[in-house]
Amino acid sequence: MKNKLMSTDAIFTALVVVAIVFLFFLPTGFEKNIYPGSTRAKGLVLEVDDSMVQSAGIIKHGEQSVSLRILNGKFKGREAVGVNRLSGKLEMDKIFKKGDKAFIVIDYSGDKINFVNVIDHYRIDLEIMLFAAFVLLLVVFAGWTGVKAVLSFVLTVLMVWKVLVPLFLKGYNPIILSLLVVLIMTAAVIFLAGGVNLRSYAAILGSLSGSVLTCILAVVFVRSFKIHGAVLPFSESLLYSGYMNLNLTEIFIAGIFIASAGALMDLAMDISASVYEIVRKKPEISAREAILSGFSIGRAVTGTMTTTLLLAYSGGYIALLMVFMAQGTPVANIINLKYVSAEILHTITGSFGLVTVAPFTAIMSGLLFTRPSFK
């Protein structure tokens, strides 16, 4: 039996690898370069000219002229002068100095460089190095389980980038599409982590119950709160890019239960694995006793998981909260603002999902694990 389960796990892992390769090479339909005659490259900053930069306190306007040596691509080894435009927004602007690496876009005609736009500091090498260190640490610490964790991480990234985002842009229903993607990702991640067995089936069913409830609550209360999907960052830029047909509110709703799916999976797997160990150590336990044990475990874990969601959602808004406090804004004003209400809705609906996952997973685990065939 054990060899059969190991064989099933190996087959599923192989299927995930095939799916990752397929998704990696799957065209999204948006690969075409909308700016013909341009290429991207890495450049080394040789000199900077700040004579056109105007300062107003810590805010800067104007243009920074940047002399560069191109380090890769079609024009490797060539030197050029790029332009770094400043908009006066600290979160968007960047200032270069000699010796920096820059990510640049080169407009050209044949072998002639027409214009160089300095986009940002070059970070791709560091990102790759950081991810490689993460993978190495995970594999060294967790072994084969760490390898499967990396596969689930890569699969999730590809599902979002290669499936979810392009189909959103093509106008597919965001809520239905997101539920399907969450179903696939939940099954894949849990099967990779826990193996193809009853323990994972119970966790999947429990996790999906929370996702469905979160989706229903989000649909109902987003409309009741009168929150438009334009609260999403860069949503207006998306509309102005030629996608006026998109339903931003439905995309916002989809984002609510997508964001909570990871916590739901985590909680469901915790409870399922715990009940599994209880039944394995005490095979004579009844279904009722196993379920009550799952409830007890769920109550202990749910309290910390809801706080985890709160911290995850509010961490990105700490500066905004500081602004409110510095200006003496009354709390009633704060919690009634649209974008604050959106985050409150985000947190509470996700927490509802967590509360649902705990008992449902406990019930499914107790019923599945105490069957005579399982024992």
C-alpha cells in the first residue's frame, strides 16, 4: 500500500512538472512588442547630469541625463546618453548615480540608436539570486518535500501570469475563472505537500468550502458597500490602456478570495494532518471523537490565522494610517472611506472563510479517517 501511494505521488509530481513546462511555453496572446524598433538591455551608469533637475524639498522634477555603457543585447559595448524623467512622485521616481546598473529601453533604426529611456535600477540579477537562495535553503531544509514546495510555488506563479491575468484581459468572467484557478491551485499545492491521499482530499474540500463562502460574501457585500473595483492600484491605468470593457469590480471580488486562498489551504492542511495523526495513533477512535478533536485544533489555529490575514492586508497601508493619525482624522471618517472599507471587507470576508474551513475540514477528516476501509 505504501509503495502504491509513493508511486501515485511520483506520478502526480511528474504531471505537475509537465504542467509547469507547458505553462512556461504557453503563449498568453500578449507577447507582441507594441513598440517595434525597441529593445531592452542592462546599462552601466558612467556619468549623470542633474542640471535639468529641479528640487522642491525632497521632491524632484525635470530630467536627469544619464551616460551609459550598454552591457548586453544588440548594442552591447556601445555608449549612449539616456533620459530619466522625474514626475515628482517619490514612489515612482528614481535617481541614478555613477556606477549604478540601469534597466533601459533602446529605440533604434537598424544599427543606429535613436533614443534611450532609463526605466529603473536593474534588479533582475539580485531577484534571481534571492530566489535561488530561497530554493536552496528550502531544498536543504526540507529535502524532497522542499522540491515539491518549489514546484507548487512555480506552478502558482505560472497559473496567475499565464492563465489568470491574460484571460482577465480577454474579458472572461473574473469570478468564475478565479474559482476554477483556485480549485486547480489548491488541489495541486495540497497534493504536492501532503501526497495523493485521504488527508489531502479532506484538506482540499475544507479549503474550497472557505473559498466558496469568501466568494459569496465578497459578491454580496462589495455591492452593499458600494465599492468600485477602481480602488485597485493602477486600475485607471489599465482602463486608459484600452481595456475599458473590463469589469473592475468583479476583478476586485476575485482578488479577495484569491488573496485568502493560501491561508485557507494552510489551515485546512493543519487540521486534516492533525486529525489524521490522532486517528493513526488511536485507530479505535470514533468519528464523533475525531471530529471534536478537529474542532478543538481548529479553534486554536483559527485565532492566529485571522490575525495573520489582518497583518498581511494592513501592512501595506501603514503609511496611510500614519497620515490619518498625523492629521487627527476621526476614526469614524477613516473606516468610512472607500479604500479603507475595501480593506476591512477584504479582511473580514477572508476571516469568514477561515472560520468555515476549520469545522468543515474537521468534519470531513473525522468521517473519512474513521472509516473501516481507512483503518
